[in-house]
Amino acid sequence: MAQVHGWLFRIAFVCLACLSAAPQASAATPLDVILNEENASKKIITAPTIDDLSFLRRLSVDMIGRIPTLDEIKEYEAWPAAERRGMLVDKLLKADGFADRWTVFMADLLRIRTNSDGGAAEMAFVHKSVKEGMPYDVLCQQLITAVGKAGKIPEVGFVLNDNADPMALAGTAAQVFMGVRIACAQCHDHPFDVWTREQFYGMAAYFGKTQRREIDFTKSVYAIETDGTRVKWPPEGLAPEAERKAMIPAFPFDLKLDAAAPQQEVRLVALRKAQADELARIESGKSASLDELLTAASTKVQSNNFGKTEQFDVAGEAKKAARDLKVDKDLYNQSQLRSELARYITHPRNRYFSRAFVNRVWADLMGRGIVEPIDDFSDNNPPSHDKTLNYLADEFVAGGYDLRNIIKLVVMSDAYQRGHLYEVELQQRKASEEAFAANPVRRMLAETMFDSVVAAGHLFAQKHAAGDNLKTIKEIVQVPVDLEGKPAAGSILTQLQGQGTGAAMGAAMGGGAMAAATGGGGSYDLESAIEVDFNAVLAMAKKDEPKVEQMMVSEEDQSARMLAEEQGRRKKYIDQVVERQIDDNPVFASAMRMASPAPPAHFLRVFGQPARDQLGDHRDHSPSMRQALMMLNGKMTHEASRVGKLEPIYPLLVGKKADLDAAVKLAYREILTREPSGDELADAKSVIAEAATPVDGMADLRWVLFNSHEFRFVP
């Protein structure tokens, strides 16, 4: 990479305020009307509405997890100006990338770890649920109530993530699904809130019969229900063991079930009755489209214990899954207690459930929640805009707990489409942002930034011609040796010969549901990871499983297995230097499909992906020197900056049709989603002229653009 002069950083750190702004939006939505009413008495400055290309970039980042491509920009600009924003929203709600992007959101919410028991299957299940539009209350019911084998029943990953510990699960269920930090009452009455220790134990008692069980020989892990409970009252140490009794489960939140149904519940019941009627029509033999079948398949209703209607037969579906598993029933006893808890948590009158979720969605799209922190709903921490939050929650319930509906409600509002405030005093800007009259400057999510670099750098597919980047590399590998000290036949050494690192990793893992997602043959990059094939994971879960008694083996078989394992441990290994030639033509996988959380030093973790091992472990958006160094020196940024012969920008730099102005404009559109200004065009051409060739110069320019604030932050 050619040297870049210091003055060029005025391109790299271009002020976002220089972007042009469009006129204010013409018609306020009902959401805006309520928000504006709550802001009426506040002395705030309202930011102007962002221009069309900024809206395209912001919405693409938020809804499909990457910046728009050149073709998507052209399509958007061809639509009628007065309709293009609404058309874009509808298009992206149906896009393939929507499920990937919002699975990341759900994985943060549910603390999914693909390396935990059943974690990969749970992630795949959540992705499928988002893609197919499973209502959020149905999804939560299945996660709370599931029993069975990790991986075979994807939903049990939620319970097993906390090792089926009733105390941990009580705190998790309250904080994740309702935004209430009741876990602080586990050891004593909550010091700052209304929750008592006895209420916490009553919540934990719903999980009291849930246990994690591992089959010794097969190492299969199950979430099971036992007859006895592990949750007793009074707590251990406060009474003799003989006096401690099984704690009676008690939901600590008043749902006001004796009162008349609120309007949002009435609308929900009517919606689901209509869906049930449509399902009955389809099942009666009348013709229906594929979309109708898919929609109706997830809307079967039943009567619940509250005399209302639910969208999904949780207990019935779980029993069917257990019958399909064909294993001993003691591992698949259904949890009546957890089924009851799931109904309480997801009940339309549980305001905590609906308010907590829409607050998280609002925070994700707007840069801050109406309640902050987003999982700390308390009388001591009231929402900044109570009526706005209630409106969102009511529409979420009435619309059938549809994620897409609530996202559309937010992104079509004036509030979402407002820009930033720059040239105002700090306290005034903060007041406007807290009132949602201006959008705070927020950085892309780690996964979104990763995919945006890959997309703009044309790294989702090979961009160099075959043989253009041949290089010889040396690696030290450890290989087993035979009795004569020679590498054993079929060892990883033979697999490595002639293969790139990513291919060798994939071969070593046997392909399947998880395979290497690497950026090439170099060993200095921190962007490679393991990619999870969601479809393959779910397909594996559907395979038949032998009965439990068939898993058992004789003592002789166990002894033979132990002997083989011992011999494997005694096997000798030697270090071998492997020299091989690779074609360094890297292809990067989407960060949305990577096993997560990534290792601590990985790009995603450096840019804030949480470890998901503790409650309240949210994304860290603070800047750091490691982030700057990773963008300045990382392999992914380097490869994205390089110009490949298969890219559309190449013929604008080389040959008879070379057009430097057009090449610079193309680079700006692909990386920053806008045209360069006159000064920027002149500076860019100077950068290119400084390099040995126009191709090298364009690589320098693109490196500068990737390292700009404008690229990293949402417009």
C-alpha cells in the first residue's frame, strides 16, 4: 500500500455535517404525533430530515446489516421520489438479509452462544423463526417450555444456556423477557426496588423441576423435568432442612386478569381468530398460495387457561416433538410449571413483556431506549416518553407480536428519519437527542461494519482473476507419526498440501453444519471465523435418534473405547514445516452467520460484540485504539481496498475506457453511498496520482474511505 500523506486525513475524517439535508417530512405518523405531544413543553431543537441517499444507507444498515450495493442504489434512485422511502422499507422487510441482521439482535437479547449446549441449533431455530415471521410471543413460549436433547430440540438451548439452574433462569426470564432485574432479590429483598426474596423464589419455583442431564457414554445433553423441585422455602441456612418445603410457584407481576380486556388484547384476539379462520379455509381444501400456507401454518390457535386465545399450541407442539424423538419418556416429561409461566410472561396484559421488547427495538434503531438501561424497568427508572412507549407496546400486541410490523412503525416515523445536530451547544444537543428530536451519532454494529467492508470491497465473491495472486507460504503443523517416525497416512499434513488455510480447516471439520469462514491464506488476520450453516444445523436436528436403551453399551465395548482413547493420547507428534503455493484471492463470509460470540481478539469482539455470558452484558460502542489499528492494518480492510480485475471499477482505471473521475465517483458511491464534492474529487485524484499506478492509487483512496468516520457511523 503506497504511503498516504497526512493531509489526506481531512478526507478520512470528513465532517458528517457536510452532507446535504432534505426538507422536513410532510406528514407525521401517529407515533410522531404522540412523541411530539410529549415533547411540547421541552425546549429542544429538531434536526432536519436526512436526504434520500442517507436514508437508503441508514435503513440498509439497520434492516439488512450492510450498506447498499451499487445496483441497490441505482434501483432506489429510479423509484418515484415521493414513494421511494416506503418502497424501500417494504423491500427490505422481505429481503434475505433481514433475518440475518435481526437474528443478531435476537442473539444478543437471548444471550445465544453457539458453543454452548444446543447453542448453534438455538441460533438456527431463531433465524428460521425471524425469517418465517413467527410471532415473538410464540417464540418465547417455545424457548421457556422446551424439553429434550440439545441440538435435537433447538429451543432447549435457552434453558441449557444457564445450565438449567432455576435461580439463574428466574433472573434470566425476568430480565430478558420483561426487562426487570429481579435477580437482585435472590439473596435479600431488592435494596432499590419492590421485589422481595420470597417473590424471587416464587419465580424460580417455575424452573424448580428443570434439570440438565448428560448421558455419560454418548455425552448427549438433555433438559428434563423431574418430579421433585430444587427450590425450597425458607432459603438454605435460614431454617433446618427438615422444615424447608417445596416453594409454591407464584408469578410476581399483577396481570389484572379480572378486569375487562384492554383494546390491544381485543384486537389481538380478533386478529388471531381471523388467522384461525383462514387456516380452516385452507385446510378445508380450497386453493391457497404458498404464502397463505406459510402464514397460516404458524397461526393455529387454542384456548388457554385465561379463557383467551393463543396463537400457538405450545404444549401440543412440544408433545408432538417428544413423540417424534422416539426416546424414553423420562427424558421428555413436559413441564406444566414452565408452560404456565410462559403463558403469564407472554400474556397480552403483561405490560412488561411488550414494553420491554419494543423498547429494545426502539433503542436498536434510534440509538437509545425510551427506558435506559434497556433492561431496567422499575418505578425508580421511569420511561422518558411513557405514552410513546405504551403506543408502541399496544401496537405490538394488537399486531400479533410481529417484529416486522413494529420495525416498520419506527422506521417510517419522522423521528427515525431525522439527522444529527452538530453546531449546537453540547447540553442542547443532548436534550434534543434524549427527546428523539435528533438522532445521536451511532456506530454500525460490529457485524454490520464487517459485512459493509466486505460488500463495498467486493469480497463476498472472488474479485481477482485466477492466478493473479500466487504466493508461497510456509506453515508449521503438528502431525502424528507412525512407529518409524514418519507422518501417518491420511494425517492433516496430507490434507494441507495444496490447500488454502480455509479449505484445510473445512476439510478437517468435515464440512457439515459448521465450516471455516476465512478471508484467505494469511495467518495475520483477525477476521476469520467459523460459519454456521443454519439450514444444515436444523436438518441434522431432524434426523432420527436411537432409543435411550440403544445408546447403552456393554462393559467390553466401553473398555475397548477407553483403550482406543488412551492409545490416541499416547500417539507421538512432530512439527513439520509445510510449504505450499496458494492463490491469495480471498472470499469472506457474512459476519451474521459466524459462530458467536467470536474469540476475544476477533474483529467482532473488538468492535463491541458482547460475550453473552452474563445478564446485562450489552454491546460496547466506545471507541478504542485496537479498533483503529484493526481498520488501519487489518487483512479485511487491506483486501477490500485492493482493486481486482473482476470489479466494475477496474476498467475505469486501466485501458482505453479509463475515466478517473468516474472511478472516484464509483468508489464514493460504493463505500459512502454518495457522490464526492468538487474538493473531494480533486483530492482523490491527487491521491491516485501519487501512486505508482492508478490501480494502486485507487487502493490508497479506498483505504482512506474505509477508515473515515463517515464510513463507520450511521448517517
